[in-house]
Amino acid sequence: MNASIGSVTHAISLVRHWWLAALPLALAACGAAVQDRAPPTFTRDAAGLYPLTVRVEGAAPGTSINGVQAVTSVGSFPMAPAGGGEWSAQVPVAACVNGFDVQYEASWTLLLAGNIAREPRAGVRQKWLTGEPQPGCSTQFGRRFVVDSTADLVDANPGDGVCAAAAFGGPCTLRAAVMEANALRGQDRIELGNATYTLTRVGDDDTATSGDLDILDEVAIVGTGSTILSAGSIGDRVFDVAPTGERVDLELRNLVVRDGRPEGIGGGIRNRGHLQLHAVSVRSNVARGAGGGIANDGGFVELYDSELHDNEVVNAAAAQGGGLQSAGASASVVIRSSSVTSNQSGQHGGGLLIIEGRLDVRDTTIADNRTDVYGAGVFLNGAVRGRLRNVTITGNQADFNPSGIGDGGGVHRASGPGSLRIANSVIAENTAVSGRDCDSPITSEGYNFFGTADGCSGLAASDLAGTDASPLDPKLGPLLAVGNTRSRTPQTGSPLLDAGSPDALNDERTPRCTHIDQRGVERPLGPLIDGRARCDIGAIERQ
């Protein structure tokens, strides 16, 4: 990590690959969860100082945070507590770069074991600087390509550093920019306008020349919020991340990924690398096999302020994971402040289907998904380590066809040595042949709301649970847009209000409530009860 600015690309690439290879062991340590709160771009500062902020939470009972540092190519910089679980620091950056990479590290003490460890949970984040560097500067941090055409044309000379679809000053297209980014070492950035970019080149290769956009090297693709990337009618997905298996990064921001129709897995995106989505809508994609929206094939996927909506997976017995399917012992899915809604599977897992690996979901709504068999909302199978905190799972329907077979409308956990921990979450108003809301053993961390818990075991004394004969009504409003996502808000008189964990928000014990809700609103907002404020159960904190 202590490489010079000139060698930052190679050093960060090594760090990325090491971190991804070590991910299963790191996550199993159950230490600190680090969430980057700094923006992806900064206005160039004359003094060369840039403010970084993270939110840090303990991920296991008895965990306390000792310190946090930001690590860049020029050194490590201690971060100071800023309140509400946040830490901040001013980090110096050389004057002649267009951006920098940062990796956050949190050290903690696990009181039960008495050990101290450090874990880089946040991975490597790209930060870009806007504005021109000083005259005479030549150092680059990757390349910046500004797409100025919606045509689907190939690059004239991949690797020359010029995004151009013709030999002499042709337009810069999305495909041409991806081909340049693939051919150049470094963390490149592609900027798109307020337009629809439709793929039209039919074909099958791993070079981004035709068919989907193959991602072969680190790149960030940034839209305006109204930017749409469509697979059109090419019979393929939009993105194939690391098709050859090499662990590369793709970061998507402020755009829509839609209309994928591949013959294989991953309707919108297939991922074998490291995929980050921020303010992204993956919607209206169809896959044959698995992962209507996204298929995570042994890689890492993070969704933040994003949605999986109206995706579908078809093809009889192979149809699994309408919104997202993740498979492999090394696979990991992290979902924050997002929604998984109105997806459909012809077999299992209408919303999410996880086979081995890890699933960590917080402040998220999983609603109105459908499956013909098991687990309309969430389906876990095998040695999965799953955790849900402040999640709303509602309106999901198993046995959608109907065939008379279909259990676990909200949550279904199949056989295997895995686990599913749930805290401060609502699972209600789902439908199934049996186990409407939950039909599997779970590990409740308390303060959950089950409309009916018939068929579900492992509940805690603090849980609220009804039965099939006498279900509990969560009194939720309709599914509505909340920023970039969708959710249901507790209504007046809802039993979810101020019923979450009373544990202090700033300690590191479980099962305290999360710091923010799905919209980014600080928790808790309710009155003091026995001298302590309590959050609302579920993804939304009622104002």
C-alpha cells in the first residue's frame, strides 16, 4: 500500500486481489463493518486535503471499535470519532493526480475472546478530483472518458488512450470507452449523459467487441440519475464482469441497467469479480437459469441505495433467484438501504437466492416478489451465513403458479450447516402453502415482528409473533418510491413504531438498531421509553 503515486495502479490492484481472495476468512471473523460515507468525487483543493468519513459498526456481540484509519498510496491516516458511529479524517493527496484510492481499516476488540485484530472490510474505494491539476502535471490516475454518443460503436484503436469510434476524431461511445478501459491498466472512469445507451451489436465474445459489455479491468461508470443502459434486442445481458474469472472491479453509479435477455445466467449483470452499485436500478431483465437481475458467480456484490425491480428468471427447474442469485463458498452479497421488489422466479427464490457464501442485508425492503415453489422473498441453501437487520419482508408470494407446492413466502432456509440471524425486522403479509412468513429455523437476535410464525423456530422472547389462525397486522402503507428505492411505511397505530431494540445506538452490542433507515434518515425518531429511545421495527423509521 505504500507505493509511490506513479505505481499506485499496480499496488492497488494487488491489494484488491488479496482482499477478494481473503474475503471469506475476513467476513467469518465477525468484527467491524465499515461503510464509506464520503462522496466519489471532490472539487480539487488548493491545499491538497480531502475530507473522508466512514460509518463503523460492530458485527458481533461484545465487539468494541478501537480505531479506524484511511490507507492511501502515501500512508495511513488515523480517523477521529465524529459521533453517531461515524469517523472522519482530512487526507493529503498529491497535487498532480486526478484521483486516489483509499482503503478503510477498523481495529476492534472482541471481548468474549479477548483478542485484537484489524480487518479491511470496505475494500478499495476510488475517489476522483474535478478541476484541472497544476500546469506541468503529467501524473494520471487512470483515464477519464466522457461519452458523447449513444451509438453502439467499437473503439478504433483500443489501448491508445483515446475513446474514438473512428480513426480520426470519431465519437466516444460507451462500448468504445469500455474497450479503452479494458486495454489500459488503472482505475478508469466513464461518464455518461442524461440519455439511453442501447447495445445493438449482436455476438458472443469476452472482449466487449459485441454482445454484452465485458469488464476486464477496474472501471467506474457514472451516470446522471436518468441514464439508462439497455441491452436492447441483442439477446444478451448488459454487463459481464470478469468473464475470464480474473478479479476486477466494476462500480456503477446513478443509472439504470435494463432489458437484458441472455440465454445463460445474470439477466442484467453476471459478476465474477467485485461489483458495487450506488443509486442504480437493475430492472426488467430476464435470465434463463439463475439471477434474473444479477447472477453473482463466486464474486462480491454490494448494493447501496439501489433496487432490483421487475426482473425474472425462467427455464423450469433451473430458474432460481428472480432478483439476484449468488453461488459459491467465496461469494458475498451486501445490501444496504435498497429494495428488492416485484421479481419473479419459476422455481425458488423470487427475490434473493443465496447458495453458500454470505448475505448481509440492512435497512432494506424485500416486497412483492413471486416464486412458483420455495422462498418468495429470501431463499438460503447450503452453508450460507445470513444476517438481516432492520429489513421489511412483505407481500411476497410462494406457489405463484399455483401447483399446491410452495413454502416460505417471506423466508425459506433449506438444508445445510448455514445460519440466518434476524434482528429488528418485520416479516409479515406474505403468502405460501405453508409457512407464510417463515418456514425454517432461524436465529432471532430479538425485536422482530412476524405476522405468523407457524413453521418458524428460533424466535426470541422479545419478538412479536402471530399464528396462521390469528396473524398480526403490521399496519404498513402501500409500496411507494422512497428516493431511488421502494418501501412501505408504518402507519399510525402500527405495532412496529418504537418497538425495536432499546439498546444504545452507540454501543457495539447486538441486536441494536441500525443508525439510519432505508432513506438515510437517522434513527431513532420516537419518544423516550424508560429513558431510552427505540427505533421502529423494519426498514423505515416513521417521521
